[in-house]
Amino acid sequence: MATYKAKKTVGNAVPFWLSDLIGRDNHKKLIQRKSVEIDNVPKSALEFIEVVDSKPTSSNTVAEIKAYLDSNSISYSDSDNKTALLAKV
């Protein structure tokens, strides 16, 4: 899952048909210039929205997950394995 916002070039002109793909609540938040978490964003939506924060998944390395946790002030133990780190995300 990633966090998205409307592209600056789009502003509050996010097309209404996009609400069918991402949900009405998410569409409303995007129009209000708020960030939303969306899973499985269709490629057609990427013309209007952009990723602002992407949470790591099991495909990320331990170092990448730790970097994400550090940047979000989430504590972890140096001995935590990938599964334990992802649980903190």
C-alpha cells in the first residue's frame, strides 16, 4: 500500500470517474489536497495522482525497511528480522 496525493498540475481537478477506481472517500480527500492510502492503484489513475510515501513490503531489503522506519521515527531493534521489521510498518 502506498500514500498518494493529487499531482500539483491537477490540483482539485481530479476526474470524478476516478472515484470508481479508488473509492469516493479517497477521491474527495484528493480533491481537498489531502493524502490517501490506496492499494493496487490502476495505471490510468497515475496521470492524476502521485506517490508521496510508499510503505515497504517483503520485496524490500532489510536496509530499505530500516531506512523507512528511521524516516518515520519508528523504533526497532538491530536484531529484528525482516518479518519483525515489516510488522512495525
